[in-house]
Amino acid sequence: MLTTAQLNNVFTLFLSLLVEAMPFLLIGVTFSSLLMFFVNEQKLLSILPKNALAGSLAGSLIGFLFPVCECGNVPVARRLLVQGAPPAVAIGFLLAAPTINPVVFWATWVAFRDQPEIVFLRVGMTLLIATTVGWIFSHQRDLRPLLQPMVARSMLTAPARPASSSSPLLQSGTFLTTGGKSVQLDIPAAQTLMANPAMDKPWPAKLRLVADNMVQELRELGAVLVLGSAIAATVQVAAPRELILSLGQGAISSVVAMMVLAMVVSICSTVDSFFALSFASTFTSGSLLAFLVFGPMIDLKNIGLLLTVFRGRAVFYLFALAAQLCFALTLFVNLYII
């Protein structure tokens, strides 16, 4: 049972997390709405690499164009999926955008100007992990079984046709009934019919639709953010920090401790480098990188937002893959590099 002082700390941390995260969620929702109503889906798809590995890398680098943190990347990634972006692109963006953007790069450089290797290793590891996980998810030909039903229904992509079927009506895909016959459409044709109707509306109507969509997404994602921030604040106060900090000098234990700490404190990627700097004298360099790389990808505050896009098992896959890769890379740094 928490004491009164601990409850006060929980409330203070909850408000700080919420105040810190809400502006970036608003930025992400804004970008999401602009993508929805001002970006032509066919043009977006045409410039994305067709190769899964190249697409995952491209998605990981999009953060330079959309500088959002882990609170704002979820609605943008959801909109990319809905618009028909390949899974590798959306997953790469989802994991890398909170770190691979100019704001976070500058903040990390300011915090670790005396250790520039930390800055570049953070960027390199994030790109490697996000690209790898995006490429792995690309092997799921139809991502919709891993998505929440509302997101899956909104996607513009048509699933792949089965090799054979007794009747075309039993095949998955998009059909057009004409002249008493059902004709299965290929993906470009289906997307043309389902093209965003807002593209042809006048600008005032588009702006009203953007505002309406922002309100709807803020209501949905904001509620989850409040719940996630409350959980993160409670765990921060209740967790035995002394035990975590006592593990700081072990090559393995320090990495595990900082990954757990990163997930628990749920601090925004724009300021997490200054938080990590406070542990520089007591923790290994690999563990500092584990905090800086893993935290923006997966934290308690962000899990709730991820669950608005993906089913629970997909979030677990993301968590497990990112955690294993981050642990392996940062342990290698502890043992062989720094």
C-alpha cells in the first residue's frame, strides 16, 4: 500500500508525463490527419521501395521528415498502414521515428557532447533494430490479423488471392459487381475505388475534416495515454530503484536494469538523453545505450497506444524482437567496444 507521500509523488509524475507527452501526441495526430486528407495514397505508395528490406530502412528514416516522439509516432504509423503503406515501412517508422529525427539527435549531442560515440551508436542501433524488425514483419503477407479490427477494416490494401478456390466469391479481395457478374479487382484498382474522397473537396472542407479527425483520434489515443501515464507513474514510485541501481556495473545486469528502467520511467525521447546522462558515472556505456535505444521503442506509456493499432500478440512480438536485438547489441558494446 502506497503512503500519502508516495501517492503525491505518483500524482506529480503522472502530471509531468502527461504534460510532457500530450504536445507530441497532438503533433502526431496532426500529421496523421494531414496524411489522411492531403496525401494522395497512390503517390505515397509509388515512391516507397518495393523491396521489403529497403522499405523498412526507408520507413526508419522517415522520422527526419516527421519529427515526432514515441507519443506521436503511433497515430502517424496507423495512418501509414491505413493508406496502404507496406508493413515494413510502417513498422520501421514506428520503432525508429522517436529517435531518428533532428530534435532528438540534437538533444543527445548536447547531453553527450563529450561522448560522441554514444550519439552515433544510438542512431545506428536504432536504425538496425527498426529495419530488422520491419523486415521480419514484412514476411506476414497480410498484416490485418495482427491489427485491431477497426484499423484492419480501414486499410486500403486488398489481401493476396489464394492459389485456388472453387468459387471466385470465396476468394479474399475486393469485388465489383457489374452486369450480374462479380469481378475481383487488383490492388491498384481497388485502391482507386476506395480513394480518399477528401482529395477532391475544397480546402475549407478539408480543414474541417482534418479538425474532426484530430478530435476523434485525440479522444481515442488521449484516453489511452492518460491510463498509460498513470500506470507508468505508479510503477516508477513502487519499483525498488535501489535494487536496479545496484546492478549498474555488471556487463549483463546493467543492460537489463537500464532496459527495465527505460520501460518503467517512460520518459520522452526528446529529453531522455539528459536523464541517462545522470547515470553515466555509475552505469556502463552499453547500458546507457540500452536506455536510449529501447526506451523510445517500448515503454509502459506507449504500450497502451500500440494496443490501439495492434492486437496484443503483435505488440508482444514487437516488444520481444526489439528487446532481444537491443540486449544483444548493447551487450556487444559492453564486452568489445566501450
